[in-house]
Amino acid sequence: MKAFVSWSGGKDSCLACYRALKNGVDISFLLTMLDEKGLRSKSHGLKKKILEAQAKAVEKPIIYKETSWENYEEKFKEAIKQLKKFGVEAGVFGDLRLLEHKKWVENVCNEVGIKALEPLWNENYKKIIDEFFSYGFEAIIISVKSNLISEEWLGQSFNEKFIEYLKSINVDLLGENGEYHTLVTYGPIFKKRVEIIKSKKNQINNYNILNIIKVNLK
């Protein structure tokens, strides 16, 4: 089955992609929704050039669609319809526990005539975390809610130490409610490692973010 991955660049979409590949799904495209100016992703606020670097590292073509939150569903459907012209029959998503979003995904996919695949849905958190690390995925923390997670974690590795910290402050371990976001820099679906060369910390609304300025593939 030919499919696209709803690509955020973070841990959940990467692991969902890997699980789908292991299950025999033909991942043909990455799909990322961008802001209205086409500069950053709607989900994680990643610059387009960072997403481009990831796509090159995993050697998959990436498709973009610019949108506002108001017309997100309309533009998302348009993007899927475009992908269907290339034989895409399914979309792979990294939902974990948010039922409302899963239902939205399923409704949208049903309306445009493709199948929604949710490889991580309702999976045990420990199993997901252990799997992510054991498969050799590497990720860094690129944004944290300023009222929940210390800014000192920005740019640090997503690892067991961070998981233990989240346990100590009683925050969702996988950031399912947007408590933090990650950028995956390497793993079994990557042919090259994404190396961050230059970055700086900023605050936008109630988030502290790592503004990644330059990356290299090696």
C-alpha cells in the first residue's frame, strides 16, 4: 500500500513512519502543512529548510501545503487529493491518545477516499519510549511550554534523563498535549544525520523555542 506520512519532524511521526515501513507500507511521500507564508510548519514551527534537510536525510520527497488554522482542513484535503494522483492510498499519522484528533484524521481521510493508519494509537507509553531509543532514533528538544518545562532543556537530547525529569514534574511523558516538541536528527529511517550548526533560543507566546538557523547533513 502506497502512503504518505503526516510529517512533523518529531519523534511520533518518525516512529509511526518506521512502524508502518516495518509493516510493509510503501512510504512514498512526507506531507507537512506550513503557515500562510510558507516559512514554518504549523505543528512544530520548524523552518522549511530544516524539514527539507530531514527529507533529504530520509531520502523521501516532501510535499508542503500552506494554510491558516481556519482553512486547515480544506487545505489538508487538497494536499491528499494531489497525492492520490500519484497512487497514494493511505496516510500514516502519529497520534497517541488524543481521540478527538484521531477522529478528525479518520473523517478527513474517509472523505477523500484513503485509509488512515495509526501505528502508535493507544500504545503503552513505556513501550513507545523504549522502542524509540532501542531502534537508535536520536532527537533534540526544540520547544517547551514555559510554565511547565525548564528552558534549560532546549537543544538537549530527548533521552531517559529528560523522561525522568518529566516524571518528576508530572508532565505527559510524550508531550501529547503540546507540552514539548522534538526534532529527530537520526534513526533507522535516516541515511544521513542532521547536524545542528547554529541555533538560538527565543520565546513565542507561552513557549520557549530553539530557533534552528543552520543544519548540515553528515
